[in-house]
Amino acid sequence: MKIIERKRYLDTLSVLKDKNLIKVATGVRRCGKSTLMTQFQELLRNENNKVSILAINMDMPEFRFLSEKNWKEIYHYILKNIKLNSNNYVFIDEVQNVPEFEKLLEGLYVHPNIDLYITGSNAFLLSSELATLLTGRAYEINVLPFSFSEYLEFTGNTTNPDRTFAEYLRTGGFPEAVRLSAEGNHFANEYLRMVFKNIYENDISNRYTIYSEDSYQEVVHFLIDSVGSRVSAGSIAKVLTTNKKKIDNKTVSKYIDTLVEAYLFYKVNRYDIKGKQHLATLEKYYLVDLGLRNALIGKELASDAGHLLENIIFLELKRRNNQVWIGKTNNLEVDFVVRNNEGFTQYIQVAQTVQSATTLERELAAFNSISDHNEKILITMDYDTGTYNGIKKINAIDWLTKPEKLCRPNKSNIILPLH
């Protein structure tokens, strides 16, 4: 297995280079943020072998001494190690480990000779207070584990994409987990359990009050087992209480928030297509990487194949920089209402297979109740493709591996609200 370029993210960093913005790479721990920044540093050196780069990783032993210093001392350390008469590219990994790091960022941002890049594994980086401080100054790049295309490139297993996709569902896309899976799935699973434990101890239990670790784990397992299903804090609390894990709605809601802030889950709200308004209840949560599902609850893939495929499609939509909602039309549901940065809108339904006439009719029903002319796509694992009254049926592996310009939707005549 080789190291691969995270081209999508590198292209974004290249566009933002020398722009008057703090470049913030966020995402779950061990998804490859530090490697991404190292790759970008190499690109900078290839462009100019005399470029001034200062890279600080607060998790590395050689920089541990900085974690014992206050933000002013770290600020002065950085100024002592840059060239004052030229542009400097400063990289700080896991900056949330610096006490009052927001003051450090503000000080470095206003320095005329510093182009600043930071990484962090907790959404506290972009909390409301920090967001207010950095309004108009920061650009977030949310980094995810390997996509299926990246997984294919990384493993070189391109001869049988269907089998490789099944392996991807089981192993996920954490780079180190993929490497270890070559030695046996149990190695990858043990690594992913360690990753989750590290996230829980460093990004969750150290920052928030967890009243019962057992109940917290139950909430985690419930969400993992419910990807692609509408859930609420009340419904989770009711189920857990019935199973003699007494917990109230507010506590469940708080626990879910911590999981979202640690980038373990992504929350997707519902949108009323006809009423053109957001709905505040029965949202869905998607897991950042399905390898964690296998490692933490060990459930068979075949038991929920459709929802797992839906999770994969959602993550890819995020990688392609789309805004995503769950669609409601009358009493029916559209899996995804998608809007890209160019103002295009499309509707997407996801199903493992629609070989059954009853299943096909069910999946098309929601599309048929939408009266506008935005593109409608049905993504399945079926080999046969085609159209049904203008609704495109696409094979999931084709959709995941094709250049995204081939998957671009038609220009929207509906302007969805941004917030």
C-alpha cells in the first residue's frame, strides 16, 4: 500500500494559499489531517525550495514543551523561528491543545508575514465564541477518512470493485485501519476501538460531564445502529429506559452533541420541499466511517445494507462540498436534497436494490410527488441503469468513482435557504 495524495483537499489548500484567511482543517482524529498538511508542505517546497515553513505538531514529543507554555510564549516562539522579511507558512497541528488558542490564532493572523494553517479534532475550534472572533477570517476544510475512490487507489484492489466495496464497508477509510486490515480484520478492528477510546478520553470525557459511561456507550451504539433512520433524543431515551438504562431526553441530547462535536457523527436536518422550510424534528445522523460500526458493534453488513449504502453516499456528498438535507414531500421522504456551491439542486434516493417491483415503486413514489424539474437520481447497487420518466438510475460504484463533473445536477429553480 502506498501513500496517496488527498487531491481534493490539496486543491482547496492551493486555491487558498496566500489568501488572508486562517486555513482550518477539521475532522475526526486519525483521518489524515496531519498527513494532508505534510503533503501540502511538500507542494510548497516543490514550488519554491527556499520557502519558509514552520510546522508544529502539539502531539509530537519534540513540541510537547510548548503545551506547557501559555499562548503568548508560543506566539513569541513562532516569531523567533520565522523569517521576518519574507512570507512564512506556519502550520499548527491540534491547536486546541494550546490554552487560549484563539488569542494565539488572532495574533498570528494579523502578522503581515504569516500564512496560517491549523488542524483540530474537535468542533470547539469553531464554537460560537471562536466563530465570532474569527468571523470572515477562517476557512474550514472538513477532512474525512478515505473515500471509496481513495480506498481503491490506496489498496490497489481495482480488479473486483464489488468485492472491494464490501471490504470498504467493513474496514472503512481510516488510513491506518486500511493498512492493518491487510494483516487481518481483527487488527483493524482493534485499532478502530483504540481510536474511539482516544476520542472519548481526549475530546469528550475531558471536556464534558458524562454522568454514566455505560449509558453514553449505549447512546453511541444506538446511533451507530440507526444510521439512515430518523431519530430523536426522546425516542433514544425511551428505548434505553425500557432496557433498564434510565436516561432522560436532555442527557441523550447532550451526549449526541458531544459525538457531533468530535466529528464522529454528522447531523442532517429535514427539509420540506413543497413548503420550502426547514423542519426541527426527526433528523438523521450519519457515522463518519463505517469501519467504526464493525469495530464497535460488530453487526453483519447484510442486516442493514441499504442504510449503510446511504451513509456512504452522504459522506461522498459532503466530500463534494454540497449542502445536504433529508427531504420531505407530503408524507413521503427523499433521502437527500442536495445543493452545491454553484446553486444546483438535485434529489437523491438510495436503495440497495430495486429489482422488486414493489421496492422500485416505493423509491420512485417520493420523486413522483415533487413537481419541480430538478434532477432526480436513484442510486443502487444494481448493475442495470436507465431512466424512469426522467428519473436517472445509477450504479452506486459508478457514482462513487466517476469524476464529480459527470454527476453534476441541473441548475436549480428552487433556492434553498443556507441556514
